[in-house]
Amino acid sequence: MSKVGKALIPIPKGVEIQIDKDRNIQVKGPKGTVVVKPSLPLGLSLKLEDTTALIECSHEDLSPKHGLFRSLVNNAVVGVTEGYQIRLALLGVGYKAQLKGAKLDLALGFSHPTLLDIPEGITVVVDKTNTVIVISGIDKQQIGKFAAEVRGLKPPEPYKGKGVRYETDKNSPRKTRHENVRRKEGKAAKGKA
């Protein structure tokens, strides 16, 4: 059995977990509703009590999925109560971000503007300096996917460190991503003989 899967999922007040006939798990809370995807496979079941939930496994073959679904349900519970947030920093001369309606406009040193559609359910905020992007919402997978898409446009390069990188939010109670970029030494100039 999975050690992660056997752990109880605490359910705070104001959070409801439901499972429908198609085995889809829906988590409702003060910040909204999250549907856990994919649906719960056969052999796993959701046991609900007053303040806890437990994913039960009937087959040893499903041990990896047991831990996965426990984590997915727990992420949904945390999302509808506290929410998730990822910060991205733009490092480089002239690199900046702006919001244009439901699009994120990024200037990353390309000869063309880069416009990204902001998915529904995600909130994007750009700070005053236009160099820090804060992506927040209740669905951890959706936020992570959009943050990876933004970072993928210009990942940090190893010589000067320019690009888009994950940044730690020091005020956040939850641990957020932080990215250390391994720097390389440039080519040494050859002396004249």
C-alpha cells in the first residue's frame, strides 16, 4: 500500500466533497469548486467522515494511483480554502509584462510581441515594475501549466541568467517554487602573442 495514499485528508469547515455516478470527485469550498481529473479508477474508493476523507485501495496493483489520487484530492481541498500562487520574475534589459484585457503581453527580447491568453479561472497580476508576474487560482494543475507556458517562452540562460524564472514569495505561508539557475563561465579571451 502507498504511504501517501494511506494518509487522511483533513476537511476544513465549509468544504464539501462529493463523488458522482461517473466517479468524478468534486470539491466545493469558499473560493470555488474544483473537479478532480481524471475520475477515480475502479479499485479505489473515497470514504468520507465528518472532518476527514480517506482514499481506500482494494488491489495492490493500484498502489501508485492510490497515492496520486490522495494528493489530487488534498490539492483540491487546499485550493478551495487557501488557493495557490506562483510568482515569475523577468530578468533582462527591457524584459517586461503588461496585461491587455484577458491577455498577457510579454516583451522578452523577441522582434515580435508575445501575447498569451489567460485561461478562465486564473488571475494574473503584474507588479508596478512590470517585471514580476503573480499567477493565482484554485486549481494547482491549471496554474502550474500556465506558469510553465510563460516560463517556456524564455527560460533562464546559464551565462547571464536572463529569462523568466520562478521566484519565491517570502510573505506566503505555503512553500512556493524557487529556481536557482546554474551559471556557466563564459569563454576566456585569448591574449595576443
